[in-house]
Amino acid sequence: MSIEVSRLTKIYGTQKAVSDLSFSLGKGEIVGFLGPNGAGKSTTMKMITGYLQPDSGIARVAGLSVKEQPIAVKKKIGYLPEANPLYPEMYVREYLAFVAGIHDIKDSKKRIEEVIALTGLVPESNKKLMQLSKGYKQRAGLAAALIHDPEVLVLDEPTSGLDPNQIVEIRNVIKEQGLNKTVLFSSHILQEVQAVCNRIIIINKGILVADDSLANLQRGNKQSIRVVFEEPLEPAWLERLPAITSVSKTAANTWQLQTTDHNAARKQLLELALRENLNIVQLQNEGGNLEELFRSLTHSK
């Protein structure tokens, strides 16, 4: 496994930021790492990358112990932290040359131009870092994380500050890198995680609450449909639809329907409306998406 976390724990005073956390990632996986603010995501990433020591538990990267072989681990990892650390007075190429020097990269000039092109930094590459917009600063941080061609990428909010066009570009970079690297990708933009990742890890208050493929998590999440008809109808008509598991009336001609499959249920409702000459005023999916799943697993009780 490229990343192995076993019973990782970090305590600040009386608060457990991360509690007995375990998971693993293999090569070629792009895994979304989710949780509300204060859940322990950034703390976990800092422990995986060796920038923070756990109070207990073990983290390994490419089979190496983060605690016992921290320098060797850092050579295997490209890390973009949430607070992107840049030297604002440096020019873009100067900064990337500095990072390349730390990694002792041969033919560093060629590699600098490659990562500048890869991350879309070309238009701003002659500027100082302090002159860049937040979005281009994120690109510079990503270029620095990629410059030594690491086996593992740990990206904490990599699309923060990017406009919609830039988000799509960086999303494509992450997807491309994920073909032969391991990527642990944290974001508060759930649509981005849904677009980039096929596996999701969710933590809440430092505890693992979900770890599965996106498809499996969505299938297990409660799905429902809210449908409003223009005409009254008998609940038995809805109960007989194969994809509907339960029916409840919430207002005049308004029904909340539990289903195992949104698409099948919508199709059957439309067929019912045509067959019985009914008019559907509103038809809305509820649940079964990543946002609903996230809220159900992380809401305060």
C-alpha cells in the first residue's frame, strides 16, 4: 500500500483531534478525504507527511515509517497544505528552482518548465509569487508538490481560490496524476470530490465514519423523491411502483417517496402520470447524493 494509517491518534490538551484512525490507499487511487471543519483532516495529513508527530499509532508511506524514516518519506510525497507556504518575494521559476534544489533534481530547468506547463502557470510564470492571484498561488504550490515526481500526493484544499475554469484544469491535472500515483485529496467542495474521486473517506470529530466507494456509499444512503401532482390520487397507485419502498403524504397532492433507485422511480412516476392522465407539478430527488450523505454522517447530535 502507498499510504497506511493504523490507529493514528493526536491529542491537543483534552481534545482528541484524531482518534484511533485507520485506513490505507493503494497505487492509482484518488481518494476524497472529507469532514467538517475541525474534524481532523489537516491534522491527519500533517501526520502522514511527517510534519506533525502522532501521540500514538503508525503512518507508513510507500512501506516506509513516517516516524523512523521522515526524510525518505518526504522524498516519496508531494504535499500541498491548506495554508500554502510560499516565499512571496521569489519569482515563480526562482521558487521552483529552490524546491528542485532541495530534492536534488537533475536537469531541473527542464522539469521546472514541465510543471509550469502542467499546472497552467505559463501566463504568470515571469511574476513574483506576491503578484499572483490566490488561484495562481495554488497552482505554484501544486507545481512545487509535483516537481520531484512523487509516488504519493497529499492535497489539502488544492482548488481553494480557483475560478470555475481553473478548477476544471486542476481537476484534470489531479486525475492525470492519479493514473500512476496515490492521491489523498481533501476539499470542502463536494462536487469536486465527486468529480475526481471514486472512493471516499469521511471523518467526524477525529473518528472514521465512512470508507467506501462513492457508488456504494450513495447506494447505502437513504434516497427519496418529493413529487407534487396537480390532481389528488390514491396512495396505492404509488405503493405499487416497484422502485418505491414507502409512501407518505406531506401536503395536498404532495408525496414523499422512499426509493432504492432515483432514476427508476422517476421513470415509473412519469409512466404512471401518462397512464392515469395525471399532471406532475414538481419532481425532486432528495438524498442519495454526496452532500446528503456527508450531512447524515457528520451532523452534530
